[in-house]
Amino acid sequence: MTAEPRPSGPVGETLAALKRLPDFRAAIEGLLLFLMVVAAGAWTANSGVLHLKPLPSDELLITWLSAFIVPTLSEEVLFRGWVRKGAPLAAVASLLAYILWHPVQTWAGLPFGRPEFLDPAFLGLIAWLGLACTLSRIRSGSIWPAVVIHWGVVVMWKSLYGG
């Protein structure tokens, strides 16, 4: 029996990350990283960047489902799918690109661009979320803990603050 070849290149790394499910340790680490991002989000909300504006209950389900695809899964595949352990420069480049992507959306007038994407406190939260997702991707070898962390944060933001 021959060993399966290791994926090479960004596409191979991304496909491998999508196929690999996290183990129990990675799931616990992902939960802790998620809670850290939620704590940072509470601080950001208290800074005045976010204003409580809960979504109506009839909009929650479609918001939660759509948030899974855009932005969560699409951004995780794009920015972290190809990142791997032992490649710190790639991880830093991925994180910086993810952070920069948010104000670029607003500057370019793209449909998902938001005014808060230009606020330094909100960009700090984006950086914190990106770091948590990058760490979970590297530590687990799977994209799924990062997807769940990102999705949970986006769902909370959209549900509570009308993001």
C-alpha cells in the first residue's frame, strides 16, 4: 500500500484542509479562541463602534444560513485554506490580507463593504478574529474550526448589531 501524496500548492492545501475534520483538542481550542473573540467583541461594542440593533426574529434563520457561505466559508477558504503549519510568513501574509480586505470592500463600494470596516476599533476586532481563525487553522490542520469561529462571530454581529 502506498502513502497518499501530500497536497502541494495553495489549491492542494485548501482541499486537504476542507477534507480534514478537527479532533477533540482542536474543537476545544477553537471554542476557547471563539470565546476570546467574543470578549474582544464586547469591548469593541462598548467603545461605541457598534450600536445594538437586533434583527427581527423572522430574518435570523436566513441571515445565519447566508452568513455561513458569505462571508464565512468563502473568506476562510480564500484567506486561510492554503495556510499550513511551518509557514509563518504565509500565515502573516494571510492575516494581513484578511484585515486589509475589509476596508478595501468599503473603499471600492462593494456590496458587503460597511462603514465600520474603516473604524480602527472594528479593524482591531477583525484582526483578533483573523488571528484566532489563523491559529485554529494552523493548529488543527482543518479549515472547519476557523469556519465555525468566523461564522459564530458574524452571526452574533449581524443578529445583535444589524451588521
